[in-house]
Amino acid sequence: FNDNKNKVDWSKKMKILLLQETYLPLVGGAEFHVFYLSKSLISLGHNVEIVTGAQSKQGKNDGEICTIHRHRISSGRKDFVLLPVWLYRVIRYSLGKDVLHAHYSSFLAFVSVIVGKILRKKTIITLHGLGTLDSSVEHSLLWKMYRYFSLKYADKIIATSIEMAEVAARFTTNDKISIITNGVDTEMFSPTFEKDFNNIKTKFSLATLRRLVPKNGVHFAVDALGLVNKQLSFSLQIIGDGNARGLIEKKIKKHSIEDKVIMIGELQHSDVIKKLEGIHAVLFLSTAESTSLAALECMSMGCIVIASNAGAFPQFVKGGKNGFLVDIFEEGKSDYNAPEELELWQYEKISQLLVRIKNMDTADLKRISNASRE
């Protein structure tokens, strides 16, 4: 905002209101992004408050490092009917704040730009994933309205990948958009010892670290491993939970790999770090992705990331150098509408890559792991 009309003194400590429909204790990339961002801003001396629809659990929750205002959000028409109530809430929380920073171009972003105009405050929107930009919301006039107003009237828009910026440019002007990829806490996600690949040929230790929703492609990983079940000795730990859990369990049973796949569920950060210590490679077979925070965390732990060519993965996963890309989707065509099944050639590409990695020289795997960490 360093323009001629509104010079900003960056030595001044700011008061910032972050708005995000979902937040911790719900687990996901955007939720942890807001947590890391607030933690970093607070460490720099800024004042941060969060408005969210995520309800707390009993006792102290992860992420409660600042004042959090929690109000139920249905993500439907009910919220729009309560728009006057939400406007009053956000106006009240915005008084005395310097900046309103919403995440995703959805309901709270829509509210924040209205409040920003009323109170003459600067508003930023960070686009973590396609959200209202995805083709799946084209049938919803409400979501299209949230997208239109939030992107048109925000002062600045942060896209977390090149592809995200290109999609956002369909709905706003390029001069508003800045690309800032996600960051990872490399001190927290730090291996205590060098990863051991000597046993990979006897048992290839794999994991997925994902919210279990169709677009994250965990069910694709299960199908691909089912194809090579007899020729690949492996174990797969599925970390995370979500509405695709039933589909994934059905596929595990279909391929008769119950003895090789463990459904872990959600884990705290400290437990995730312990799990990743013993994992060789992590699968990210998404149909749509911004800068995956989970993938960066895995790389920071020295795990070899095997990612689809969707979204931002090609920006930071360099095939054969610090991880592997598998070309199974049309580049630049990310979509949340993930199918239940891929075509055979797509599964074969994934399974062939897994076999190739397992048979690689240990020294090469260590080099890739170290490059991943760096």
C-alpha cells in the first residue's frame, strides 16, 4: 500500500484482523497458514485478532496465540440472511484496526470488503485454493456474488501460486495481484537424523498427509498401489480425515491391501513430525492445489515428495532433483471436481514411478532427500 495517496510507515506496529471461515482445531493448509502468519506477525510486534467459524474444543486449542472470535458459519444461504449481524460483528472487531486480511474469496472476504469500504480501511484477500474460483461453484449465484465483490473491491489480492494468480486475473485486474507462495516453519519441521533409505527395497514406507477430500487424490494413491500390490513391498500411512474417508476405505478393501494401509486420522504437529521421520516418500496426487503447506512440511523433513503436475507443485518440485512429478493431468487445468477413478494410463504412470523410485540407488535417494530439505 505504499502509494502516493496513502503512505505507510512500516516501523509502526499494525493492528490486523484476520478473517477465515475455518481455523484450528480444524486441520488443513489454510488453517495452519493463518496460524503461522499470526505467529510471525505477533513476533514482529504487531497486534492480531482472528474471526472464524471454527468452533473450539474443550481445553486449550492449537492456534490460540491471540484473541479469536468464533461464530458459527454455515457456508450457505443462512449466513447471507444474517448479513446485517455479520456486518455489525466485523465492524465492531475492525474498529481500531489498520488492515483487514481475509482468506479465500468467500463469505468473510465478501463481508470484509464491505466493512473496509464503510470504515475506509485497507483489505487484503489471500487465495489459498480455488474456492469460489473453481468451476464447481458456477451454479451458485451466492458464491459467484462473493467472488465478484471480494475480488473487485479488495485493495490487494495474494495468490499462493502462479496458476492461482492466472485464475484470479479472470475476475480482477493484474495490478492488484501479488504472488506469495506459502512458507513452512523449518525449525519446527526439522529432522533429528538423516533419513535412512537402506531398507527401502524391503519395505517402501509411504504416507499421505492430506485432508481426505476428493481433490486431494488420496483415493488415487490407494488405486495405484493396488495395481502394484504384488510387485511392490510397501506400507502406506494415511494421515488426515475428511468426507472421502468412506471412499478410501472402500478402495482399500477392493484391492485387498488392508494389511499394508493404515488409516491414522488427524494428528497434532508433534505427532506428524515423529511419523515423518520414518517415511521415505509422501504422495500428493491432487487435481487442484495452491502451494501445498503439507508438501513443504514433508520436504522440510527430508521426505521425497511424489506430486501430480497440478497447481503449484511444478513450481517447487523439480523432477528427479528434490522430488518427483507425475504428469497425469492437463497442466493449468486444476479442478476441485475430482473423479472417483482415473484412467488406467494415469494409474500406470503413478505405479511405474513408485517402482522406479524403490529401485533407485540409495545414494541418489539421499541426495534427493537432502535437496528436498534444502
